[in-house]
Amino acid sequence: MGKKVFFLSFLLFTLFFGNVGQTIAEENKEVSMQIVEEKAKLMHEMALNNQYEEAKQIHSWLVVQFPSVSFDEYNMDTYQLSELFRSFDRAGEAVTRAGLDERTRLQYIIAFRLAVDATISEDHPLWKKSGERLILLLDDINKQIENGKTDEAIQAFREWRHQFETIRPAMYTGMKEEEILPLTSYIQHLDNEEWIETDGQDNLKKLKELFQKVLSNEETSNVDPSLWAVILSIGGVLFVSLTYAGWKKYKGEKERHQMRD
């Protein structure tokens, strides 16, 4: 009887500490961006099925694991990293703030997924497929202006802007700022919708040209890249440093709580 009790105790001891050791090893293991991409995709699928509690759990897992990701192989500057982290924070807002409307929640989660994909997919990122569809929408808006349907054109352009905001984080994450600055600056220039009634078609033509250059990775700016690096690093380094510090502190506190338990 005593041998059986000893054997069972030894078996339970081995299983328990074996699982604990495996869990610790998994938590300390470096997470790749490919794994982050899989989690972002899964979080998107959960949100599409209105499973926000499950999506929240995935985001919580990423909060702990994201700091262990090494970005050395992706050649990202501080601005690109800050945009990736900002999209991650917005995805967290989407799964925690029930007050957000459904469309905005999905937009934030999709934007994070596209930003992660843009980090690891250098040649054919997903956001460019959405960008190609946005080009077609510009053609539709142009036809509405040509047919004198100004109100419909204004509404269509607002929808275009909304969809552009979904891919913007991926553009900023996957490309250098100087490559897309002419496009984003021109879009800001079009904030006043009065242009639709005056020079609508000319403005759309210019917008389409700039967008197509971004999609094909053509040079659109003569500004010295080193100048942009200096300007962007001012806010970028601070944001990245604070983000990593916060996550490291969160992870450290969690490990201390686990040790106490």
C-alpha cells in the first residue's frame, strides 16, 4: 500500500513540475512575428464572429509575448515600430471598449492584422490588395462627379477615406515615411470637400497617381531620407521606449506574482 502511495505521489509530482517547467519555457521562448501574425489573424476571425471575449484573450497573450519579438531582421525604423505598436494598442481598444461601434472595432483589428502582415510580407502584403480596390473606388467617384452627382461623390469619398484609414497603419509599417508622405499629405489637403465641386476630377487624378506610385513602390519624394530620419526619431524613439518599458514592467510584475503564488 505504501509503495502505491509513493508511486502515485511521485507520478503527480513529476507531471505537475513537468507542466510548470514547460509553461515557464514557453513563456521565456522568443516569439516570432510569424506567430504574432497567426494570432492577429485568429483575433480578426474571432471579431468577425462577434467573439470579442476570445479575441480579448488573444490580445492579452500578445501583450505578454510581444516584447520578446526580435525586429532585427525586418529593418524597421523607430517610426515603423511606433506605428505597429499603435495599431496593436488600437486592437486592444477594440476588444476591451464595448462602447465602440462595431465598424470601428473591426477596423482597428483588421488594421493591426494588416500592419503585422506588412512587417513580414515584403513583396505582396495584404494591404496592397485593399489598395487596388481603393483605386477602383476612385474611378467610381470620378464617374459620379462627371455625371454631376456631387452628393453621392462626397459620400463615396468619405467611405474611401474610412477604408484608407484601415490600411494606413500597414502602409506606415511596411514602407518608409518618405515614400508615402506625398500621398498622405495630399489626402490631408483634400480634407475640405469643396474641391469635389470645383476641381474634383483633377484632384482625383492626382490622388490616383500618388496612390499608384505607392502601390508600385515608385519614388515620390526628393526629400533627403536622413532629414526624415532625424524628424521622425524625435517622437518615434520616445514612443518605442515607453511602449517596451511598459510591457517589460507588466511582464515583470506578472512573473513576480507567479513566484509569490
